[in-house]
Amino acid sequence: MCLAVPGVLLEVYDAGGLFARGRVEFGGVQREVSLVCVPEAGVGDWVLVHAGLAIAVIDAAAAAATRAALARLDEAAP
């Protein structure tokens, strides 16, 4: 099973190139991710990230729903 986590894009480097990267925040944790699959992503957009690769741009409502589902999973863990 694969898991993609929503995060907000804070900064973009080398936009539109083969090495497009950005800094994304996931609930207080920031990571650099590849943006090659989402060249349309801009600062402030929510992106789904899997294994260091942003795979989709999503709206804020979808990001909130996914984050809530992940929080429920965390609460259910032993």
C-alpha cells in the first residue's frame, strides 16, 4: 500500500525544469520535495507527497479531509 501525505508548498526552486523542487510543510515539519510531476504548483498550494515526490495539487478541503483521516488513524493506533 502507498501513502501520500498533504502538505503546503512554501517555496519553489527551479520551477518548471527537470529538477524542479520545493519546500513543503507537513504539520510543522518541512521537507524538500520534487515538483517535476506538478509543474503547475505554486507557493501556497496544497500538494500530495509520496516518497519525496509531489504527485498532485489538491484543494484545501481535500487536504483537510486527508489530514483528519490520518489523525484518526493515529488515534486508533495502539
